[in-house]
Amino acid sequence: MEKKNYKFILFSVAGEQWAMPLYDNSQFFTCGDLVALPQSDLSIAGLTYHSGQIITLLNSRNLLSLGLAGAPTKRHGLLFSFNGDYYGLLVDEPGETIKAEHIFTDRSRKIFAKYLKINKQKVYIIEVSDIFEKIHLYD
């Protein structure tokens, strides 16, 4: 039986390591000027421009309920697309790309419950479907 290899891109937010599935257009970028969107969901940090695309930046600290303490001065984004639009997840530190053979589920969590193990540590996975379930952009 062939083993399934899943690919993820790692990053840190508020001192915690997280993973996102690796998509064709996944890449880290340095966020430029940010245009705020008044009266938007608090998980939306604003809009920025990168490589010819307008990107909606998502505030990962708010999305993950991690608070603002120790916020970095340099903003990085992790680019991904969904329903033909481009999004960036604000991250503190970009990480590396890894492969994993197993994905586990933490049944005590309602959202972002899937994880993988790296050096015996749980690294929770941020799935795009979970992001948009939480912020309801596509209702």
C-alpha cells in the first residue's frame, strides 16, 4: 500500500508554530502598505498589493485568538487563493515546506482541529475552509 504524503508550509504566529497545506501559489511575501477596510470583520487586516494582485490580508492573531502581545514590526504574508481571489495570512515568521505522512485530529477543538507532529510537538493546521467558516466572507 502506498503511503500518502501531505505537503505543508510552516510559519509562526505569536510564538506558536502553525502549518497550512501547500497550494500551487503558496508563497511568503513582505507586506507593503496596508489599506484598512472600515467596518469589516476584525479578522481582515486590510488590503495590499503584491505582484500585480490586490490581496486581502487576514489578521492571523485575531483569527486564531492569540492577542497582540509581541507583534513583529515587519509583516509577512502567506499568499493563497480561494474562489478566484487572493488572500494573505499575516504571519510573524515564515517557515519551511515539509511533508507529513499522517494528519491527526484533536477532538477537543471545534476549529483548526487537525494537526501534524513535528519532533513530537503538535503543529495545528490552518485549512482555508476553516478560515472562511470563521470569518464568513462567502455568505
